[in-house]
Amino acid sequence: MVDYHAANNQSSTEGVQIYMEQENDWDRDLLLDPAWEKQQRKTFTAWCNSHLRKSGTQIESIEEDFRDGLKLMLLLETISGERLAKPERGKMRVHKINNVNKALDFIAGKGVKLVSIGAEEIVDGNAKMTLGMIWTIILRFAIQDISVEETSAKEGLLLWCQRKTAPYKNVNVQNFHISWKDGLAFNALIHRHRPDLIDYDSLRKDDPVTNLNNAFEVAEKHLDIPKMLDAEDIVNTARPDEKAIMTYVSSFYHAFSGAQKAETAANRICKVLAVNQENEQMMEDYEKLASELLEWIRRTIPWLENRTQEKTVTDMQAKQEDFRDYRCVHKPPKVQEKCQLEISFNTLQTKLRLSNRPAFMPSEGRMVSDINGAWYTLEGAEKGYEEWILSEIRRLERLEHLAEKFHQKSKIHESWTDGKEAMLTQKDYETCTLSEVKALLRKHEAFESDLAAHQDRVEQIAAIAQELNELDYYDSASVNARCQKICDQWDSLGALTQNRKESLERTEKQLESIDELYLEYAKRAAPFNNWMEGAMEDLQDMFIVHNIEEIQGLITAHEQFKSTLAEANKEREAIQAIQAEVQKIAQSNGIKLSAANPYTTITPQSIDSKWEKAMGMVPLRDTALQEELNKQNNNDSLRAKFAAQANTVGAYIQAKMEEIGRISIEMNGTLEDQLTNLRDYQTSIMSYMPEINTLEGSHQLIQEALIFDNQYTSYTMEHLRVGWEQLLTTIARTINEVENQILTRDAKGISQEQLYEYRASFNHFDKDHSGALMAEEFKACLISLGYDVENNKQKRSGLMVSEDFRALLISTGYSLGDSEFARIMSIVDPNNSGAVTFQAFIDFMSRETTDTDTADQVIASFKILAADKTFITAEELRRELPPDQAEYCIARMAPYTGPDAAPGALDYMSFSTALYGESDL
């Protein structure tokens, strides 16, 4: 096993401290990953046992066996070669904590900073903390002192692995996880130092388990390196644990460290020469950089000292743009160069001093102090010029705009090209028909046009990328890479487009030679297939007939169709013979037929299948037609039954409608007697309802049988329902009119004789017995009652006007005033229907014959309250009227605007006329 004692005694406390702090920054939570924790447990346990066995012991569980601190202290003594403080042998928790603290103090004494690792966690068996502690020990005693070309620990170990495995194929060590999964890196390390143990050429990259097991077994058997990992754990983990791999690899490093002595001597010589060469190069670089920087300062100062006032804003903005370019593009690199000069000068002097070389003395005028003096002058000039500078941001915005434009156009182009290469490389034409290939050619021509149309966008993308490069865009590398990818893909699309076009044209010519073989078949098959489809459609047609004559016509047509089947079968056999001839010709000429005829989708199998299906439909059609014939015979019986009932009900409704019309005209007796008679008549009508219900039952049977016509009657159920409802409505309306007449009589004090007179006059002029008078009929009725339209009063002396007098008025051409009659019509016919009902007539007559308030009377009353003025004031209203009514008038009266108006005057005349709905007084 490896002896770490000598290496440990030479360790640098400061280097350990720095490196361990870096390691502690690693993501410690990853220890909880189940796969990684398993690998760490196995690796760390094997590593500990490889040292503990020197003291005749070992551990089984890494978090349990270190809890009392005894084996932990023994492990540290073994790997360090030093004695630790005497352990406490007690079994109590405090004894265990003290032992672990002694071990941790020892580790800390080696310059290792323990972060978040305490003795209590180790004693409590905290797996995460225990694994972290063991990893810290491995880093300090197994990895920390590895040094290769001024790199140490992890970097040194990685560099050592890279150098040792560089000559081996399929090995590329870039890390301590993925690079080791296939096992070749482990075998390469062994083969590099002990080629007699490994046959490297026999290993295969696609067999990682075998490779890993081979390396682990050889290392354990010949190199005394215990097996610390299982091959399956590494292979089956997406990313093997880095700490476990580093621990394992460090064992190989220490096992082969003896073979590195000669390499170390050679490296020492190379290191000395490299230092000397590096110093000389740094001197040359300093001289060159100092000269360039001083020359730049010399050129820049005159430009910054230029204070010429520009005449236009555009010119000033140009200066501002120049200064932004200087500030953000030209000067920052120079600041970096100046800083780098000082750093390089100091670093060079330090290296020369440490390597016992004489100090570096730059050429005259190129000292750091000379450069600082020139720089001070530059910044003084820049401070004065800065007053002219305002917006460097604009240049950056322009660059961002270009970059955004570039990425937007690139995204659109990439979206368009997505899938195009796959489309152009597919060989879909190999199984296509001639028509499909022609379609593909047309589609390809369209694609070529589309491709040419996108050429401008590619050129724009390249131009924008070029402009970004010329303007020194910070992310020009990614822009160039994306642009190059787009251009390469564009070239590839052009080549693939040409290749596909040639393939399609070649395939088209090959298919044209066999195309005409299908034509004759298609010409014969299409009409025959259409005939069969039409026949099948007719055989499956869900016929709808309404009488016996229609179904008998369908049966006759079906018999005629069956007589044509023999000739149709001959045509079918002829079509199948054409297809058989096509197959024979194709086989004899070695032609590979496509899956379908390019001129038709009709296959011989489909023709036979449809023929058999059609033949099977013929007897089904026979049965369906016979069943429909039986159904129509039954429907005819239902029609006759319904017609007999409907004719009876219709005649009854018609007779009753005529009877109720006569009753409404010829009503005698008092209104109460008329109301009683009408209600008795209504009851007798309602007793006929069972006949209506019986008819509804017959109609339901008609509907269920889907019968829509009936030649035995002119009545429909809808007409009878409307007639019945109209009969009931007419009776109810007549009863309501009598009830309203009673209410009007009682409310207005109209005598029974007046009502009778009004009814007789109304019925006389209601020539069509519609229950309403047209305008001219209503005017004649008013005249017959002695109503003077011109003077708006009734010319009566309490005597009834006789029928002869009414007729005389009309025959002598008595004329009513148009304006007065229009006013009356607006009262009795507010909806402008053109007709006057008896109730409206009664309301008007009762209004005209009853003493009621008028607008004139209300105006006269307001005039009294206003002391004969043509207006009234709010104060007068509040004084004369109750408060609520006074406020009601004040809120609704408009201001009075007459010539004699006083302050606060209100117009009571307009208010009064509005109360009665009159526009004028």
C-alpha cells in the first residue's frame, strides 16, 4: 500500500487551507443522492480498510464503526505516521465525543478547515457528515499533495490522468465522473505503467462492465489496490460520484508514483527552461505593449483636446458617437493593457527575484512611471472632452437592435428550414404512382420557388452578421457560429433540392412506361362501379311513401331492376378479364405494379365485393317493399277512422261558432240574465271535450304511423285545435264583455236602456259581425246616436234616437269634422289599429255622458289661486295647497315665459293641459 507519511510532512498549511475551502464549496447536498451515496460508501470503506488492515482491523459500516472515535483515531495515526492523544475507553456519549473531537482537532491541525462537521454528528451516525469527514481526510492525505506542473490536488490528478491516457484511443479524460464510465481510462492507466497486465487492444468501448471489472481485478491482484467500486454501480449511474472516482484514481497515482521519478527530473529541467523562456517572452511583450500603448496615447490626446464647436445637431451627435466608441471600445482595452502592463511588470520582477535573476529594466521612456504620466495627461484631456459626451448607450442600443434583428430573422429562417432536410431526403416517390410522382414534381417545383424566395433572408442574415462583426459585437462568436450554421444548411438544402428533383424526374420516366396498362381497366370499371353503387344506393334507399299507389310503383321499378342483372354480370366478367390481362402483361415484362391503379381506386376485389353485396341486397329489398305495402294498407285504415271523427268535430265547431255569433248580437234581457245564459252555454260547450280527446287519440296514432296527408277529410288536427280554442275564446270574450258592461254601468251610472241602445247601434253598423267597427262605421254610429262632432256634444234630450232617424242622418250625408273625429279616434283606438271594439265604444260614450273634470275647469281653479294672473308662484302654491300636492306641482310646472312674467313665475296652464293629455288649451 501507499505510504503517505513523507508527503504529508512536506505539505503546505496555506495550500491545504485554500484547497480545502474550495472543496468545501462543492455541493455537499449531492451526498444524499442514493446512487452517489452508495458509491461513496463502498469506495470510502474500501479506502479506509486498505489502511486499517495495516493495524490488523477494518470497518463494516462507515457511519457506525467511527461513532466511538477509536477506529477514526487509529486510521489517522496509520495514514499520517503520527501519534494522536490517548483515546478515552469509556462507553458513554461524552467519551465518544471527546475521541472524535481529538480526531477532528488533529485534522484541523493539518491546516484543514472543517465546515459544518461536528463530533456530535459523527457520534450520532450522520451518514452525510461521516462521508464528508472521510472525504476531507482523503483529500488531505491522498490527493492534496499530488502535484503535476504547478497544479495540485484535483487539477494535478486530472492532468496526470490526461497525460498518461493521451496515447490511447477512445479515452478522453475531462473529469472524474463521465470520462470513467466505460472503464477504458482505468485500463489505460494500468497499461501505461504495466503493459504486461492488460491487453488493451482487446477491450471494447461498448462493454463497460467487462472493462471496469478487468481493471479492478487486475489492480487488486497485481497492484495491491483494493476494489472500491462495483462496475454495475458506475455503469447504471448517469453521472458517477466524482469523489468516489477521485479516491479510486488517487490510489492508482500513488501506486505508480515510483515510476515518475525520472519524469519528475525531466520536468524540473523543463520547468527551469520554461521559466526562463517565459520571462524573456514577458519582457518582449512588455516592451511591445508599452510602445503600442504610448503610441495610442500620443495619437489620442490631440483628438481629445479638439474643442471645435459644431454647427448642427447631427454633427454633434456624430462626435458623441465617436466619443462613445472611444470610451466603450477603444479605451477599455487600453485600460486593461495599462493594468496588464503594471501587473506583468510586477509579476516579471517578482519571478526574476524569486528565480535569482537580475531585475528587468525597460527601455528608456517605457517605464511604468512614464506610462502613468502619459496616462494622467490623457485622462486630463478626456475630462474636459467629457462635457461633449452624453450618449454612448445609443451605439450599444444599435448593436442590440442588430443582434435582435439577426436572431429574429435566424429564428424565422430556422423555423422554415425545420424538417426540410428530412423532407428532401425521403424516398417517398419509390412507392408512388405516376400521378403521385407528377404531383410530387409540381410540389417540388413550388418548393424550389419557395427556396429561392428565402434567399434574400439568408443574405440579410449574413449581412447583419457581417455588420455585427464589423462593429465588434461582444457576442459575435455565437452570431458567427449561428450564421455559419445557417449558410451551411442553406448550401445543403440547395444540393438536396437538386438531388431530389433528379430522382423524381427519373422515377417519372420509369412509371410512364407502364401507365397505359391501367387505362382500359379504369375506363370500363368506373361506369360499372358507379352503376353498382347507384344500384346499392337504390337498394338501401330508406324510401318514404304515403299511400298504396307509391309503394306499388316502387315494387314495379324493383322488378325492372332485377331483369337487368344478367347483362350487368356479363359486364363485370369482362372488366375482370381486362385486369387479368394487365397482370399477365406486367408479369411477362417484369414490371412491379404499384398498390393501386393510378386512374382509379376501383380494385377487382372491390368490384366483386360490391357485386356480392348488391346481390345480397336484392332479396332484402323484396322483403322491405312487401312490409311497406302491408304498412300502407294499415295506414289507410287509420286515415279513414280519423277522417270520420274529424268531419263530425269540425261540423260541430263550425255550427257553434255561428251560434255564438248570433247570441252576441241578439242578446236580450238584463245584463245579469245575459251573463247567466252565456255561462250556461259555456258549460254545454265544455261537455263536448271528450269528443275532442277521442279525436286527439286518433291523431296520435296517425302521427306515430308518420301519416302526413289524408284524402278522406279536409280537416287537420291543428285546424280543429285552433277552431276549438277559438270557440272557447269567443265564449270567454263575450262573457268578459258583458261583465265589463256591468262594471261600466255601475261605475258611470248608465241605465240599462242606454246600454241596450249602444249595443243595438253598435251591432247595426257591425255588418261583418266581427265585434269591431271600422273608422267609417264608427263615425256613422256616433251620428246615429245624435253625437255632434263639430260641437263636441251629444244632441239629445233624454230620448233614444230611432233607427229611421239614424238611417236618415247617414243617407243625407251628415258630415263629421275631420279634426274632431281624429281626436275621438285617438281616444277609442290609441294603438291605431283602425278598429273600435264595443268596450272602447262604451268607455267613450260613458265618458261623454258623465260629468267629469276638464282641463278648463283645472285652469280656472289655478287662476283663482293666482289672483287672476296668467302665472302662479311657488309661494302661492305652498300657501293654498297641502304641502305634498304643492311640491308635486312645483316640481312639474315649467317656468312661465310670458311678457308679464315675474321672478319665480310658473306656467299653470301648460301643466293643466298636460294632466289631461291635451297639447293645446
